[in-house]
Amino acid sequence: MNDTRAYLNGRFLPLSQTRVSVLDRGFLFGDGVYEVIPAYGGRLFRLDQHLERLENSLRAIRLEPPLRRAQWREILTELLDGDADQAVYLQVTRGVAPRRDHAFPPVVEPTVLAWAFAIDTAPPAPAKAITHEDIRWQWCHIKAITLLANVLLRQEAAERGCQEAILIRDGRVTEGAASNVFAVVDGVIVTPAKGPHLLPGVTRDLILELAREQGLPCQERDLDAAELARAGEIWLSSSTRELVPVVTLDGEAVGDGRPGPLWRRLYRAFQDYKRRFHEQAS
């Protein structure tokens, strides 16, 4: 059993000993939200941005934050194991209601669960991706635990020998099944603008910050599927995978089939940013 230290509703205990009622609305309805927060050098990375997104997700499902930011910071830091590269998974559900009913219970205590796990921050292997119709719901800006559609989309990619499914809605790219998407189109870095059909990625925002610091042209706008198909470079970003180059899309090479020069430049900039962050923890 996994004896990683976890936090559940005010208690620290081994993850293998955590127990949640079958009447928890997260279990019955997927009625909850989550965050995944990386940590380097024993410090949580861009924590305020992650907590802001958590608060936005909670507000969207009409659930009051159960803790203040200072309390989140204290609890999540307590879960970290030294200064190894790791991430914290944090989940908040509406809690345990006395009976199964779709409507919100009038009074209920949220269930809060968190634990840390190791992440591999070695340079990423180039990825293969497929495109797929975006079959998910209309509120993808909420980081909800209801991820069955994403699971099925990622599984289809895996069964086709790929690492990600890039989703298309009404002819436009939204995001990956578990990532944000960037494409280099005619020398410009393009990523879909924020809206209800994609998650506002914390790593996505950092990549844009770094690109602008480097003086690289970038745009947040609609990205047509046809533009994606002819892009010179395609990247995926997420909190645990950082920035991954896509070298094959739907069986066709992206660019020359190798990680491109802009990806290499932004990947170095990202690692430099992390190094400075790590040094501040020393």
C-alpha cells in the first residue's frame, strides 16, 4: 500500500489509510474540483495562481472555499517531501450528504483531500498526438473532477500509439485532453484564447510570459484546425509535463518531425525560470 503522507479533512495520515464515504458527492456525482501544483526546491510553484484558479472553480460550482490561502499554503507545504521535484494533488468536493439527491444539500461540510507525488522533470520525449472532436461539456474552464470524457479521449490516443488528443470544437482547437496547446503558425506562437471551452492553464500563462520576455511574437486567438495541421511546431503544456513538443499529428510529421527551434528556446527559458525559483528557496 502507498504510505505517502496525505491530508484529509483536518488530519495528516498515510494515503493508504484515507477513507471517504460512498455518500460523498464527489464519488456519486463528480461534484468537486481539483488542482495539481508542482513544487521545486521544497517550494510550491506559482501557488497564488493555482489557488486563484481553485477559487474560481469553486465559485463556478457555487462552493465556498473551505480554507484561506495561508491555510492552503501551510497544509500543502507540510505534504512536501524535502526538495525533490514533486507535485501536490488537491481535491475539494461538496462533501457527504445524508441522501443521494442531485440538488445541493442545504448544509454540508466540503471534503478536502491532498497528497504529494514525485514528478519527472527530465527533458520530455517528443510526443505524438491525434486530433479528435471535443466531446466534453460547455464549462471546461472549471477544473472539475468529472473527467470521464477526457479519460476516454486520452485512452483513444493511447490505443493509437499517441500521447495526447488535441480537441477540435466547431473547427477550432480548444486544448488537449490533459494539456493546453500551442502552435507556431507562420512564425507566430498561437494558443487558443481563454474561454469556457478550455482550462486557463497556469503553465500556459507562464509560457506566454516567457515568450514575451524573449521578444517572440505570440497571440491568444482562435486557432483553426487547418492552421494546426500546417503548423511548423506544436507544443503541449501542463503543470506536471511542463512543455512537450509534438512531432507527429494524425500520423503526419509536424515541421521536420523534430522538436523545433522555438520550442527549444522556450524550454530553456522555462528551465532557467525554474532554476531561479529553486535558488530563491536555498
